Amino acid sequence: MSKNPRYDVIIVGGGPNGLGIAAYLSKCGLKVCLCEARLEVGGGCETIEPIPGFRIEPHASYNYAGASPAWEQLDLGRFGLRMVPANVWGTAATQDCKRVTCSSRWNPEAVREAGRMWGEEVAQQTEAIYSVLETQECKDFLRSIFWTPPPPDGYSTDPDDLPWVKAIKNLPLINLVYDHSWLDMSVLDITNIICSEEAQKVGLSIAAWDSGPEFTSKGMGIVGLADTFLIMYASASPLGGFHSYAHATMRCALAHGCTILTNSPVEEIIVENGEAKGVRLADTSPSADKVIYADKAVISNAHVQKTFLEMVPSRHLDKGFYQRVKDINLNGGSLFKLDMIVKELPRFKDKAGEFMDKYPACSNVFPVDNMEVLLNQRNAANVERRHAKSKDEMILRCVRQSVYDPTRCPPGYHILYNYIVVPPPEYHRDGPEACNKASEEIVDLMLSHFRDYCTNMGDDNIVAKYVCTPYDSSFRNVGFVGGNWQGIRACEDQWGVNRPLPELARYRTPIDKLYLCNQTSHPGGLALMAVPYCLMHILIEDLDLKPGSWWYPSPYYISDREVKTGEI
Amino acid sequence: MTTTRFPYRNDGEYSKRIHPVMPNQLECDVAVIGGGPNGLMTSAYLAKAGLNVILLERRGEIGGGLATEEILYPNHYANTHAIYHMMVEYMPAFKDFNLGQRGLLWVGPNAQTGMIFSDRSSILLHRMEEDTYDSIIKYSQEDADKFIGWIRKLHKMMDELLAPGTYAPPLPAVELAVKMHRTQIGQELMEMMEQTPYDIICQTFKHPKVRAVFLYMTCMWGLDPSETGLAFLVPLMISRGMQKYQCYGGSHKLAGIFGKEIVANGGTIIENGEVVKILVENGKTTGVELFDGTIIKAKAVASSLDPNTTFNKLVGEPNISPGLAERSKTWKADKWSLYSLHILTPKPLEYDVQDELRINESLMNIMGFENEDDVMKFFLDVRAGKLNNIGGHATCETLYDPTLVDIKGRHVSKFQFPAPYALDGDPKNWESRKKDIENKVLDMWFSHLRGMSKDDIIKLTSESPVDVETRIPSMIRGGIKHGDYNALQMGYYRPDETCSSTRTPIQGLYVCGASTYPGGMVTGGPGYIASNAIVEDMGANKWWQEPAFITRYVTDYLKD
């Protein structure tokens, strides 16, 4: 009937999750075609060079996926990937610059020295936490949360049956203080139990917020805590920039025969009789065939809203479902980002400066000892729906990859990647372009904040500035609806068995043979290679895949069959 | 302390513990240095021949001059180097890799190269001779008549001699001359060699405007208008100047497809993999070392870098002869580089021209010159490091490739011209005069446009020769051809008579970049010739067949 090409599986979108599932399925021997709208795959794993010689990351910068099975299953090292571990990962300064907190798995001495500024007890506490990282139980805990599909509908509601509860009960130290009331707590609540100093609480809250759930979000405490463990466990950066990570995954897919069509936006997911049949590409695609068919599955690596509000024709969808997709909240991951090229790293004042000069870290946060300021920034974005306007709403994060990765910029320079959280453009009370219009004002505020803490952040040190707003991100990356790096808010209503909606939590959709594989599904963003790994469990069942001996499932995985037959 | 930077080392221990990533010792059959068009092509041919290939690229992205980057605005792309490719019909890789079936499209419109003059008149050179004839005849019946005969002769030289010669190893100059003199067409080519491009153009055409467009088109990519001994490039530049093909989806697309071929055939691409040493033992290559300490053992190494880098910096004495060391040290960089100004506008550019309706469909429009003397003066200035009058060529990249912009209706265009690396004697002047030059370029460019003013520009960015070198340091002094085109650095002497066949005096070391015969410009010549040599030397499966036009050239023209 048609000469249009047929594949086993079509993947819509070449972000890290789309590439990941393409690599997994190609490695299983399926005939896979991935369609990417842009000129280049990678999605948020992007490194650009808008200023010659300086590699800027508009989105992802750190990789926390050290505990992911994908490294070995996809053999990413074979495809040229190298990781740069920061000897000292992060340091954070107090408002008076007299003390610091320090986080690093690789430099216990620095961590101890910073801990002692707060007393011997804090130093020992911190050291004890780092010792947990070396245990298999820690890896298991992380895998139970991030690398396990949410349990199926109808599964036990007993907390003791939840994968991460099983795992946390084995986690040294934490298991001493854990009880089931933690399931309803926020990160803030948990920090009140496990931390004694405000700086520790703020530090953990920021680490959690910048990696997933908001620190005030009830029921997300364990997830937020797990996020901070991800960071401590294996924070490192792909050599050369985050795009290298996408390259390695893409090449794994290509090496196993995957077809990748770039410049090929999918305009429609073709549905017949309630079943996904293929996709229709934009007329501008260089592909000779604008309609391509999939025999086994269409997998959407597009945002859940793009998938159902734009790609699947609405006539195939239930009105109630359509509305619930529309209502999904986009808060929490929209960043106003300022890249600065400087000649010298920021020189902090006082004791903080002495410490930070001695242990140059890959990231800085300041101030770290005032919870009120953190709450102010959160409330400005979420409640008042505006960007930060004064210094009492300003906690700045500054990422400095060039300290450890010499490929980022020429000798004699550094790149500072600074950001604060702002509302998604759609939610900003002054309109979607508000942050763009106020760009200079926000940059001035960030700079003035810098100058309160550092002595050398004058114009003579700053060579160039490059701003990226969430509005810009949503252009660059159609997947970043609202400019949100994790797609949608990470909150109890939108996480685990509820992410992005309860009926979509197992990556299946109301359309047969259509699956989701985007960060809007469990467990969310961070390019952990977790969504594709989780989806593999489902596809092995549905498509009767027979992966080779390289594959191993999550020990915590619960299949639909197990629930239906009451095997548990 | 505040400027501290830590040198990254590829630490196997760390990788074993947390991230199972690339080991710090690798082995392969062939290590290829440089992921530009030639390095990519060499790697792709060899990988498909069953050799285990590792391609090493210093940047985070393969492609070299095949670069399409987001330099203007999120999701608005511009080609920072090559926009179009000139050897599309000839490049053997096109058929060997069936690129057309791999999503690679080339758009080659009939309207190819226009020149716009201050009195709103213009010339438009087309792919179809008849249309060009009609454009030239406005100025001179004699030139138009001359054009037809001339262009057919040049196309013939191209088809029979120059194109096939691009993909066959070079012969010593004397030997080549003897063989060329056996045929009429060969003799004519040899006669052209004795002249300068300027002389050839002026002897062929009478009208100043006609001379201007042909002279600029001949020399825009780095041919010196007053240099003798190189004029075999005139037919190539003229013939190709009317057969340009824009790579749909951006020039980088071509790089991506070769990258895919390499990986799909078991090869490995390592970006951020700057090579700091070519390992040589007992006169034989054994591999390379990367900046981060990674050692790659290889039976053969192919370098696409310039000879000074390859032989003096990466191999080094005592493994090369003093002659080769000296020759490489004195290797001359390109006489000039390119300056580019990229703009994003809300609509396509419309030129204020009274005669040529199709000028707005042209792939390229040249402006800023009224006659051949203006062009000549411009090139002499550039050669002397000066930028007195602004002139150059403009392309609206989105005219034939809407995929470069995200927002429908917006357009990305670029104005480019040959430019000295050391402006007024010092490369630093590019930075200090950046704004001033941008304004001058815009004033000149926009004086030829209608319905648009400078205020309509949404985004603008410029790249000087210094920026070219910063992005891609292998383009020394911004040189896109990895070395000047002069009689001593071309043909059998590129880069040296001992290496122009792509084999070098060091066993297992090959050269395969733009500084090797036949030169730069995304012809794929050096990469193709090197692939043939390596496959033969390593006894691998030569899976491709020489195209008939090359075989014919070798048997008809070169046989003894």
C-alpha cells in the first residue's frame, strides 16, 4: 500500500531520555527511528559556544547519575565519555563570610575543615554521612527511588511494601532516625530532624530544590533527601560539557543500528482505532518520507503537554484527561541564568575567602545560613509569581566547571554559571517576557549580590555576560515547557505513582502502543538515564523484549502481573 | 590562588569506582587526528573497511569547518564557516556512502552568485549558462559571447582534469606538465598556470563589472589575484562558483552523517580529545597520547592538522628528518582569513536592484565593488593587513533552509569577506575596532537593501579572523585552508614532496587534511586519497570502487 518506511519503534525527541531509550531498544535488536526537531540531538544536554572559545551550558551542567545502571548496560565509556569529578564539589559562604559549608566525596580533609568551623560535632556528623556513600545500601537506596518504576495500580498501600521504604530502612545512620512519618514530610521537616545548624538545613534545602522537589513540599522529603545523596554520591561533569553525555548515548544507539532524523519535528502522532501507528513529520524535514510507521510502539520523549495537547489529535482523547494534562503544574525548575566570563575566580571575603582559595570548588552558594532568604526567593517565584527584586530574596548559585575541566575555556579565564529560581514565563505575573525585559535589572542585582561577598567582581574582572532566561530556554528547547528543566513540578501530586498523572505513571498512555519517556514521567529530570531504564521494565513486558545478558532489572520492580495474580 | 585551574587526568581508578567510563588505555587499528571533513571522511571509509578506527577531535563537536552553531539566539543557527559545498557532484563519498538516502539534501538554486553595484544595476551568475549569458549581455555582447565558450572550456577542464585530479594522488610538477601537454585541454590548462588570476579574467572579459564579479568569485576563498603558478584554480573556482550547493539543515549535517557511519561501523569518536603527541618507535607510529594522559595504541595514525603541528609539535625530533622539520616550520599560513557578520531579521533581505528580478533568490550576492580595480585594491589591502573599503558577499542562509530558525518568517543572514588576521599589523585590533567594523559593514550592506533598516535587526554577532582561530585553533591565523595557496605549497608540494601522497616518511603515519594535496574547501580530496593509501597499506577490504571519471583521468591522461 505504502512505501513509507516502517520501524519497530519510533521515538519522538532526542533529549537524554529519548536517546537513552533509543540506545536501550536498539541494543535489544529493534529497528528504531528517533525524530529530533532541532539540528542536533541532546535536548537539555547542551553545550554551546556563543562566544568563541567559551563553552556555555544553557541547561544541565552537573551529572548526578553515578548510580545509574545505564553506564554499564549501555557501555557509555566505549563511546568516548569521560567524567570530571570535582575534587572539592561545593562550598557555601555565610552572610558574614566568616564560615563555610563544604561538600565533597573526594576531599574529606576539606569537608572536615569546614565542619570544624561549626564545631567538632557537626564535623563528625558530616563525616559519618559521607561514610554512608561507600555502602552498597546507599546505591540501593538511590536505585529504589530513581531507577525503579512506580508500583502499578492496585499495589499494596502498606508503607513497608514501598521500595524506598524497604531501602531506607537498610540505609546506615538514616535508618536510626527514620519512621513512617517521614513519608509525609518536606525536605525542610527532615532537615530539622537530622541537622543542627541552619546552614546545614539551607544547604540541603537548596541542593534538593535545585535537583527536584521544593524544600517546602510535603511528602517529598525522602525524595529531596535522596537528591542530596545523588549529588554527594557521584556529582561529576562530562568532560567538555554536558553535550558529551548526549553524544555517548546517541553513539550507543547509532552503533546498534538506530536511525536518527534531525531537523525533523513531529507534527502529529498518528492514531488509528485507539492505537499509535506512527508519526507525521513537518514538511521542512529533510526526510524523503514525511510519514513513518511504527509496528510496535511510538515513544514520546516530548513533554507530556506537548505530547497530548499538540501531537496526539484531540479527537482521540477523553475530554477529562485532556483537561488534567492541561492542568499539570510547571513550577519549580525555571531558572534565570547568567553566564559570566571572568579573568579571576570570585575572591570571597574574610575566613570564607581563605577557605575557598585553599579549596577551589566547582560550585558556590551564598548565603547559606539564612532560611528566611531562601523562603523569600521561593515565595517570590511561587506565591507572588515574580522574579527576585531585592537582596533579601537572593541566594545565588554559582557553578564553575572551568576549575576542573580545562576544555571549557582558554587559560586565564573562567566561566561562572550563576542562577536563581524564577517563575515559569507562563506564570509570571508581568507576562511571559517579564524576565527578559527585566534582564538588566536582575543581572545588576546578581552582580551587586556578588560584590557584597567578593572583592574582585568589578567590571575589570568580568569580560562578558551571557543571559539565558526560562523564556529563552522554552525557545531553544521545545521540551522545556515553562523553561522548566524538570518539565513539571516535582510534588506529591506529580511524582512517583502520580507523575505526571496517575494513569500515565507506568509510562503507558490511554493510546495503545504510545509510551512516554520524558522527564515529565517518574522520576523526573536530571538526565539520570532513569526514565528510559524504568520504561525498559514496562516494554520488556509489553513488547516481549529479550535483552541480552547486559540487562538487569531493578530488584524493587513490581510487574503488573504480580499485582494481578496476587503473587505479592 | 583565585585563578586556580586543575589539569584533568583520565583516571582509570576513579572510573572503575563510580562511573564506568572511557578507560585511559585504548587500542585500535587507525587513530585519526581531527574531526573536520577530511578526518571524518577518512575515518568513515576506514571503519567501513573493517578497520578499528578512533577519531580524535579537540572540540566538543565534530565537523571542523562544517559548523552550524547557535551563535545568534536560542534555536537560531548560523553556519560559522562553510555554508555551501562546491564539489557535491564529484565527491566520491557522496555515492559511496549513499548520502542522499541518509537525509542529506543539497539545494543548488539556479541563481548562484550576484554582484550588486551602487547604481542599482547587477549581474547574476546562474547555474544555467543561458541565464548568465542574458545577464552579462546587458553590459557587453562581446563578454557574453566570450563567456559561453569560456565557461564550457572551464567546465571541461573541471570534469576531465581538475575534479578527478582532486581525488588522485599528485604527480611531480614536471611529470604532470609533460602529461598535460599531450592533450589540447591539458595544454590550455598549463598555459593558464603561467598567468595570474587577474590577468586571466581581464584577458577574457572587457567590461569592468563583468571582470569584477569573476575576479571576486575566483579569489574569495583565498586565491591571490596576483599570484602565478596557481591559475589552474581559476577554472575550478569559476566553474564551482556557479555550482554551489547549500547543505540543508546546516553544513554540520554532513559531519553528523559521517559521524554516524563511523560509529555504525564500529568506530569510536572521542571529542574533547586533543592529541598532544604522536608516538613513534623505531621510525614507526605506535599511537597517540591525549592531553588528559589517555594513551591510544594504533597501527596507523592519520593527521588532518597542518604540517608544523603534525611533524614538529606532535612527532618532533629526532623522529623526523631535519629537512621535513625545517619545511614544516616554515609552512606559510593562509594569507588571509574571513570576517563574518551574522544577523537575524524579521524578514528576508530584499536587494534594491533594478535589473535582475532573481537577485533575491541568489545563494550569494557580492557588493562593495564597482569594477575589477576595486576588487584588486581590496585584495591588495587585505594582503597588506588593511581594511580600507568594505566589500564582500552576503548570503541569506534561511532562504533555502527554514530549519535554521525556530520562529517562522525570521531569517538568518551573513555578510562575509576575506580579512587579514593581523589587522593593521595586530590581531588585537579586531577586538578594539569590533563595533566600528560592524557598523561599517552594516552601512554598506544595508545601503543595498530596501524595506529594511539597521533598526530591524533582532540579533547581531560578528566573528573576526581571531575568533575563527579561537573556535578552531587548527585554523592557524584563521586560515580556513590550513596553509597558503602558493606555488610552493600546492600540488605535489602540499605539504611537502615526501608527504603529498598522504604517506609520510614515518611508517604508519599519514596526513589527510587541508594542508595536504589537493587542499581545503570541503572537497574531500585529502581524506579520499588517504583512505585509499591506508586501506591498501593495511591490506583491508577496499569496499568502494573508484568512480569512472577518476579512472578515466588516470588511464587517459596520466598513463605513461
